[in-house]
Amino acid sequence: MPGFIGRITPVHNWDNSDFPEKLKNNLKKILDEVFKRAQKYDAWGFGEKLSFDRNINAVFTGKRKDGLKAAEILAGELGISLFMIDFGAVIVDNEENTGPERLKQVFRNSENQESVLLFDIRKEIPADSVELDLLLFLMSRYRGLLILNIGNISSIMKKLVENTTFLISFS
């Protein structure tokens, strides 16, 4: 597994989280949507008719640790793996390959795994960047739960927010 991806074993759950009830209910809506989509796309067969927009994604804003804790709870409730991706490390070019190549690698590596992908985004992403456009495209093709854990939503990050299913603030 590349160095910018880390597997997280969930230790947080509903019982040991200190989230207010309203926030817990918002997180449970994400779980409900995951279960509904599984029924629609898998059990009812609609998934074979769509090649994209089958994912569920969320943007978590505010305190980083709260976003990580919430992602752990969701992965634990779903009984699947949680992978955290350091987006800043992914998009930096190096001698081996470029940011877009590594971003594609992240999604290729997760195609056949039931997992939650948590992109930890701490720095501003330019709205006209190739990486942002590619992330949005790959998000639309991903078939699982994808979470973007960002600090604050600036005007540039609004492009990300426009393409999300859920927006949850931990502030």
C-alpha cells in the first residue's frame, strides 16, 4: 500500500463518541443512504444501468479529529475497512509519477474492496486544478462511501461541496 494511504481500525462507536444527538442523527442518515443504495443498485438491479453517480459522498468540515472519529464510526457500523488518504501527499509530483497518476492509483486499489475512503484535505485546492477535476470525476465513479475531511469551506472548495451527497460540520 502506498505511503499516502493508511488503513484505520475503527475504535470509535456510537457509545464512546461525544457527538451531540443531532450530529449522530446526521451520520445515521449517511448509513441509511448506504443501505438504501445497496438495495436499489444491487438487489433491484439498477446498478447495471449506471456507470457513474452510484457513490455516496460526504464532506466533513471543522475539527479534523471529529471527522476522523465520525469516519471510524461509519466504517465500523458498515463492517468494512476504512482507508485514510493524505490528499496533499497524493497530489505532489515526484520522480516516480504525477499527482493525477497517484490519485487514479488510489481508486484502482479500492475498486474491488468494500471500504470507506477518507480523503484528508488540509490545504486549499485550486478550483482550476487538474487534481480537483480528476477527484470529482473519480468520485462519481466510485461505488462506495467516500468522505472528504476538510478544515473550512472556502469559495474555491465550493466546487467540491456542490458534488457531495452530505455536508456535515463539526464546529
